[in-house]
Amino acid sequence: MSTVDKQLEDVKATIDEEVPRRISVSDVTYEGPELVIYTRDPKEFAANSDLVRRLASKLRKRITVRPDPDVLAPPAEAEEAIRELIPEEAGVMDLDFHADTGEVVVQAQKPGVVIGRRGSTLREITQEVGWTPEVVRTPPIESSTVENVRNFLKQEREDRRDILERVGRQIHREPMSDDEYVRITTLGCCREVGRAAFILSTPDTRILIDCGNKPGANGEQPYLDIPEAFGAGTNGIDAVVLTHAHLDHSALVPLLFEYGYDGPIYCTEPTRDLMGLLTLDHLDTAADDGRTPPYDSEMVREAIKHTIPLEYGDVTDIAPDIKLTLHNAGHILGSSVCHFHVGDGLYNVAFSGDIHYDDTRLFDGAVNDFPRVETLVLESTYGGRNDYQTDQEDSERKLKQIIQNAYDRNGKVLIPTFAVGRSQELMLVLEEAMRNGDIPEMPVHLDGMIWEATAVHTTYPEYLRDGLQDRIFDEDKNPFLADRFNPIDGDDEEREEIADGDSCIILSTSGMLTGGPVMSWLDQLGPDPDSTLTFVDYQAEGTLGKRIQRGIDEVPVSGSGRNEKVPLEMTVETVDGFSGHADRQGLENFVKTMNPRPEKILCVHGDESATQDLSSSLYHDQNIRTFAPENLETFRFR
Amino acid sequence: MSTVDKQLEDVKATIDEEVPRRISVSDVTYEGPELVIYTRDPKEFAANSDLVRRLASKLRKRITVRPDPDVLAPPAEAEEAIRELIPEEAGVMDLDFHADTGEVVVQAQKPGVVIGRRGSTLREITQEVGWTPEVVRTPPIESSTVENVRNFLKQEREDRRDILERVGRQIHREPMSDDEYVRITTLGCCREVGRAAFILSTPDTRILIDCGNKPGANGEQPYLDIPEAFGAGTNGIDAVVLTHAHLDHSALVPLLFEYGYDGPIYCTEPTRDLMGLLTLDHLDTAADDGRTPPYDSEMVREAIKHTIPLEYGDVTDIAPDIKLTLHNAGHILGSSVCHFHVGDGLYNVAFSGDIHYDDTRLFDGAVNDFPRVETLVLESTYGGRNDYQTDQEDSERKLKQIIQNAYDRNGKVLIPTFAVGRSQELMLVLEEAMRNGDIPEMPVHLDGMIWEATAVHTTYPEYLRDGLQDRIFDEDKNPFLADRFNPIDGDDEEREEIADGDSCIILSTSGMLTGGPVMSWLDQLGPDPDSTLTFVDYQAEGTLGKRIQRGIDEVPVSGSGRNEKVPLEMTVETVDGFSGHADRQGLENFVKTMNPRPEKILCVHGDESATQDLSSSLYHDQNIRTFAPENLETFRFR
């Protein structure tokens, strides 16, 4: 008998002791990090809501109860009963019955209403029909990304169960080694921005944290070929954890499957969907530029199929000796500070990923409160001694003035921006400014992937800031659905009409003018001295955006077979303070107010001087042992 | 065509250009790090001594010229001619003809005389008979170790050629990677003494430096199971380099072959032989103690078969991007400071191994002069702030006084000591003291492996200090052959007779009274208040030696079925200053006078406080960037 099976026997014995005789337990298995209990009496389990909580706390596992298939009401009959039980205002759109697991997926406009107070409606459903309901939101804005992911996962349900079962057995295997150590190996993003990738290793387990590319530096991948990473073969990695979906953290996750990786990816649900959106777009961009993409879309689907979504705060076994908890990082939708608890109280490491310390319109500031943490791996993007940003209020005031000025000249405002994160923050600023009458009402056109990314945001309002969440949840005043927002559907005629029309605001990708529909806008509006080009994002060296900031007066516009230049007569403005990253002050505050205070900090994900500045100042000002690692180093903590 | 074959083609083309038409070149191959040129005109090559030198410098390779088998004089005829050519005083004992390589192994008492001025006699031999002579010394003291190794290698000649050819092709393969990095991973002996093991890695190559055990801590092996070591499979290691033969550096080298390692081991010839002696004894000890030995003697033979001996100062390609040079380390016979030149001028690292900075009676002090070196990995055994040892002259005076006192009481002096290194140093002290009349003439009995280890020393006088070498070479006044030295052949009757007899000195293993014949001596002499037990070696915590130093008055003596205690009435003395390690002053001087001055130093191979003290003081006093690594860390240098 394998160690997993033996351990399951013990678990079963405990369950048998705890569960009253009249409630049957027909089987107990692992699915990913969860323990699944099959029963012929699902209604009894539902009626004893305390029972599952007690088992979970006793076994220290996440528990799912599933009905035996043959005790279920027939789907047609069940559907009728379920629709009767759920209040109409929930907006139930679709019911999807899965006899293999006894689950029914309920898609609704208001999942909260379906769930009921503390899950009361869900329990009622199970008591009535036996099926276990799982609720998903009908996106308030139709999102092809979310729909594609859901359809794909539905179609791959069987494969996915196999994967989850395999992962479950791996997570719950017995530790093999008598040694004890905790190590971090740096594979990328040390003394540089981009290609984030780390390995957290113990004698039994190796976890890959992030696997990004380096934007603007073609082919710069993390060092995956060394023995500590995939040099030892892909089955040497037990799990991948993804902090967030930006390409410098996620772009090469699908490539792992090309290399033969076959294990789980842990991240939030929105990170999974945005990773799908951004990596597929990454492949398109590569193809458009005539580069060979590093993998094909099949690998993106593999990545999605292997993703085990976690919610903030869930403490999850991801290996025999490692528990993972994700916390809000405040950077983009679904972004996480990843906390690893190693061994039974042996050691705790938090990887910040990218963070924003202060609250923004979209997100609460990053969580820095943990039960325990000895080592923090901290991003340093704005860690330089002068990297203090303008206060967001001042930035907003400046942006509104720019818009007012352009409007007064009957001009237009073109804002190049990243699809995920910054665009939605700006939409909130603009929506409020117009609602309050701070700036005149005018259309806000959204070009590129912005609208799609916004749709993903509205699918997961739980990840947005409380106030914003409420507006979406309860008041039906979803600011993203404001009339003034107009998604462009990739039609050049529409763009020409807009360019010839009245004052308006245009948000368009790419954020650094390295391609995308913004190039077409530049072609149309470049020669118009009444319009204003406004930068709100960081412009990297070598990009057209950076060159325009430096003052070039004509811009190359290639497209539709042309390869010419247009004069740049637009006013050019830059507004900082909208960054998704904590500035120097934010990083210092994150550490200063962190609870508990970490013993060691590795400063990563920043250029050479930003990293060294931050490392040295945290050491001197806060007296914490800090390091500014190089790529390819290994630190031992225990 | 493989890259090696292609590169060989280029080498052949160069050789064809340089060698005059009248001299044939029938084949060119690699054997280990050497380039072997086969010719039908060996006599011509021998006559043009400049030619090989010119080729070596042009090709930057070590070159061996071998005759085609069919141009060789028949062995019987050749033997007669050779014996005629070599002066009689050389003491030729044996000629061994190997038709496959055209080599004749000449065993002689005085190899120098066989070789002649600058190799003139060797060239004469080849010119006369075609055969290539290789000269080995007939040990002045018969050594079963040396004889066994030589016989074994003779018997395994064919296997060995296969190994060398394979290794040769691996060394001369083209580098694969575009990356450039130099890393050191610590597998053992960090903040501890024992289980020395490091990995030096580049994108193309991984070298394991040392692979020892931790004496006194059963089962404490270096971390070989991590991916950076053998976790990635044994073919991930390209070569093993052994600094010296002590078990804390060598004990697990044979185990590597048990794990499937099949590559070369680079070390000096005496290190190879002593490794054979010590690891086989290690297996015997384990078996005697009822422990399961970690490998069997077959693996020791594998290790010996895979050893490629290097001489001090030879610059040798051991990988496409790494050149190794060994230098005298002054610690024990054949011990080396290992200098690695990585890439074409990319980086240089020196591993000190164990060193003695000052000259001793046996050895010159450690070499610290290199063409280039950026990083030094430095032992720290006596790196603690108070680890200053007594001057050797004072120590010798004290030892002589102890002997005189015992003699005056008609007692005996029992000195527990390590077989390799310290014993020979003491023999030189005692021989001189008696020769000079500083102490009375008396027998010096040598028990355990001491005599055998001494025999190995006399086989390789080139590795001993110049003055001592001369005494062995030219004056035939080999101090080790002095009449007063009496090897015990393991006979308990002889021991009893000696114990009952007149004053004498007994050197016996083990050095820390953890077993071995010294226990029998303790049994006999323990109750004799006229005799003196004298410690000259470091006594580790937990050993009987340490407990006696602390003052216990009876000692357990198990053996011949008894398990009892004898009272300890002997006088107990301790004399330091005979250590094979540099003391704190020596380590500081090694760094201070090092040329060039290193940029970084990793302090290793010392207990926690010794390592940290040394690291901190080198940083403060000499302003060099120093580290006190933990095991299992990885440092990147380039």
C-alpha cells in the first residue's frame, strides 16, 4: 500500500469516528488540495452544516462533500426545484449538471443571492435535490475570455479530474527526506525588471514561483535550463505558483508544458483568465511581428487546464511540507502576495510579487499581515532613492486639466495604456470626473484589449475594492457600464469617424507605443495640434513612447503596406502617479508596517540601482538583514 | 561529424603544417586531457625535441607521441638495448612492455637517473628502440598500496584506455551555451568541519570538488541528492577534483561510482594512492564496528581506475571551458590548492583545500601565487580569534622533554596519531633528535597504518620538501629508513614484549583513540605511572582522547571478548604545534601575501565561530569582500 493510500485509511477512520452512523460515507479521495467525501446522504451532510466544519478542522484539510451519483434527482426534475429555490433577482442564466461529480454549475448575474446568507440557499438546494451547487457569475460585461475558459474547462472535465486526482496524491504523499532545509534560487528578475522566476525548495518539494519573459528584450528567458530548475527534468518541479498575470510574470508558464511539465498551477481565478488573455495575445503579437512564438495556443490551454484556482486567505496544502496562502497585492486584478508555510512551523516565506501599498480606486492596498514570516522576497521596481511618485489626487487633477484644455481647443486626448490594470483605474477616474461635472461629458473610446480586460474585471468584483464592489454588487451602478465608454471593435472606419469628430478621450494599447491600435490613432491624430498625447505609464528605454517623451517631432507609422512618417504636432504630456507599483515610500511603508517584522528581505524585480538602493536603505533605516541577489544564486534559510 | 571530430580535423591540419614531411603522422586522438600523436617515426620525434614543444604551445594542449606498434623493436631485443642505455646506478628493477601504446614502463630505484638531464636518456631510448619509456619509482620502502594500485592499473589497462578516450572526447567537445556564468554551490563543510564538497558550475560544465564524510558524525554525508549535485543524474557531473586524501575530503568519492558516476577524478598521484589506502581502511573500520559500509572495495577500484593523475603546475583542460592547475598545499602528501581558470579569461577560482602556510619538516608551505584569481575558497579550521598555535620549535622542545622524562623513569611514550601526515612529521623530529643526541637512542615502534603510509611517502619524494627530497634522492640517507623505526606487523605478542621491555616510543593509530591498535597499547601501558600518553593531534568532542584530556582516570578497553576498564595511571601530556593546518596567523598570512589579491573569499571548513571570525577579520583587516556560507547555498560570480 502506498503511503498516500495508508494515510487515506487513517483519514477514513477519523471520518468514520466523527460522522453519525445514519450518514453513509461511500468513498474518500483527494482531488488536488481537497479531500472529497462521497456519500449516499448528501442531504444529511447539508442539514448538519457544522459537521463538515468540524471534520475540516480535525483533519486540517479542505473538504468537499459529493453525493453518490445514484441518489441524485434526475436533472430535469432537479432544475425545476432549484429554480424554485433561488430568488428571481439572482438572475439565474444557466444550470449545468455533471452526474460524474454530482455537481450542478449555476451561472447567475448575482452569485451572492444564489448563495444566500452563509450559504443557506446552497444547503437548501442540496437537501432538496442531492446535487452540490457551484455558483459562477454571469459577467455583467460579456467576456469572450471568461466564456472560452469556462467552456474549455467544461469540455475537459474528465481530463481535469484525472489531473486533480494525480495532484492530490502527490500533495498528500509522505515526506521522504530526513533533512530539513528551505532554499530560494533566483532564476530571473534579479537586478533587472522582467522574467520573474524563483524556486522555493525543500528536501521534498520544489515550487516554481512565476515564469515571465523580459519585455523589450527578445529571448531573455529565466534560467530554466539549470539543474535547480528543469535541468533535472520537468518532474522535478512539484507546483507552479503565479503571483499575477502580467507577462513578465506569466508569459512562459505555458512553455513549461511544452517542456513536459504536467503539474498544477496555483493562482487566483482572475489571474488564470487574464493569463489566458495575455499569453494568447502575446502569441498573436509575436506572429504579427514575424517572430516564431515560443509555444502555441494549445500550451495556453494546457496551462489553464492545470490551474487550481485559490481564493485570498485560503490556506492550502500544495505539497507534503508546504502550505500556500494568497493575499491581495493591490497591483492588478487577482494579483497576490504569496505566503508559504514550510514544514510544521519550520519556516515562512512571503513573495510580494508586484505590489501597490496604498489603496487605489480599484484595489485595497497590499496585505502585509501574516501569522508568521521570516523572509520576504520584495519587488523593487520603484526602489531607487528618487523613485517617489506624485500623489494620485494631484495626478488626477493634472489629468483633468489636460482633458479640459484639449476640450477647450476642440481637440482629443489620446492615452496609450496597458490593457490590464491601468486602463480600468483611468476609466474609474474619468467616469467619476464626468459624473461630478469636473470635466465635460464626452465619449471615452476603448481600443485594443481594454474592453475585454474590463469585462474580466466585472466578472470578479470580489477582487475589487470594497466600495467599488458594492457599487457593482448592490447598487447596480457598475461604473464600467457607464454609457460614455465605447469599445472599438477593431474597425478602422470607426476610428476615422472618431478622429474626424468632436472632442473625446481615447484609451488604447499598447502602453509604450510599441505596436497595437494606438499606432493607428497616432497616424490619425499625430498632425493635430489641438489634440494631446498623454502618457500615464512607465515608458521603457528604446520604446517609441520614450522617444516621444524626449521630443522627436515625427513618428513612424507603418501599417496597411505603408512605411512612412507623420509629423507629431500634438501636445505631449506626462502624468505619473497612476502606477500599479508601490513607489519608494510605499515599499518602505510596506516593510515598516509589516506584521510580523521579517528577519530577512531579498530585494528583487528592479534595476541594479533601484535594488541596491532599496536593499541598503531597508538595512540602514529598519535594521533588517537585506540582500540584493544576482540571478542564479541560492539562499538557504533553514 | 561531431564537434569533437571536427575539432580534431583542425588539430590534424595544424600538425601537418608544422611537422616536416619526412616524419609520418599516422593518427591523432584524445586520451583524457592529452593529445596523442601516433607516428611511424618515433625516433625522428625523439630527435627533434623542439618539435613537440612547438606543437604543444601552438595547439595549447598537452601532447604525447606514440609509435605505431609495427615499427617497434621486439621486446626482448628492446629490453637489452634499454638496460644498456640506462646507467647501472639507476637501479632498474623491471621493464614492462605495452605493445598497444608502444609504452615501456621502467621501474627503477632512481627515476631521475633513468630520465637523464632534461629527459636526454628517455629520448635516446626512443631513438634506439622506438618504444616510449615511462618511469616509475621502486618504493624505497615496500608499499603494498602502491604495488596494488600499479598492478590493478596494469590489469585494467584496456578499460582505462576506453575511459580516457571517452573523457578526452568530453573535454574537447564544443561549448553548447551562449550564457556565461560561474557559480559555486556548497554541499558540505560550511560552518562545520568535515564532508567537504563543492560544485563549480558554468552553463556547460559542472565540477565536483571533494566528496568527504564527517568523522565522528555517522551518516553525515554532503548533500549529493539535490538537483545541483546528483539529483539531476550522475552524468550531470563532468569531473571530480580531489584536493587531498583525508577522509573528510575523499571518503565518498568511491560512493559516486555506486551512484553511477563514470567520469574522471583529477588529483595528484600520491592522493590517488592514499585515497585507496584510507578508503579501504574506512571500509574495514565500518565492518569492524558492525556498520554497513557505504560501498564495497570494488568501488574504490573504480575510483582508482577513473583517476587521471596531475602534477603540480600542469595546466590541464578538464572541460571545454575549464582549465585546472594543482599547486602544493603543504597539508599532507599530494595535497593541492586547486586553481580553476574558467572560460577564455572569464574568471578564476582557487579552492585552498586544507593548507599549511609555513614550511614544515615534510612540506613547503602552501602556494598562494597564481597568474590570476578573483575568488578564493579558503579553509577556516583554525580561523577562530584565539586559534594561534605554538611555534613548531617550541613544540619539538616540549616533546623532547617529555620523552627524556619518561626515559629517565624507564617508562615509555605512547603517541596516538593519524597515519598520514602527522606520523611522518614526528618520525622526522624523532630521527633528528636521536641523530643529534638531543634525546637518548631508543626504538620507535610504528603501529597501525603508519608504516604503510610512510612507504607511500617514500614513493613520491618529489612531493616532499626540497631538503628532505635531496636526502632521499642523492644522499641515500632516507630518514624514514633509520634503524630505530620498527613497524609492528599486527602481532599482539610483539606488543606485549615491547610493553614489558625497556624505554621506547610508540606511534599508533587512531589519533583520537576511537579504535585501532592504540587501544591495545592503552590496555598494556595504561596502568604504568612511569609511561606517558602524549597527544599531538586535535581531539574532537566525544572521542576518548578528548575525555582523557579532560581527566578521566580509567579507560574502557574492549577487545578479545573482554569489555572492561583499566585504570589510567600514565602521565598525560598534550603538545600542539604539529597540526597540518595553518593556524589563524597562517590563514591571515596566506591571504595577505597572496598574489594577486583575491576580490572575494568564501570562508569554509571550520566550525561556526571560526568561520565567522575569519570572514569578519579578513573583511575588516584586509578589506576583501568575504562570505561565511551555509551549506546548500549558491554564489554567482560572473
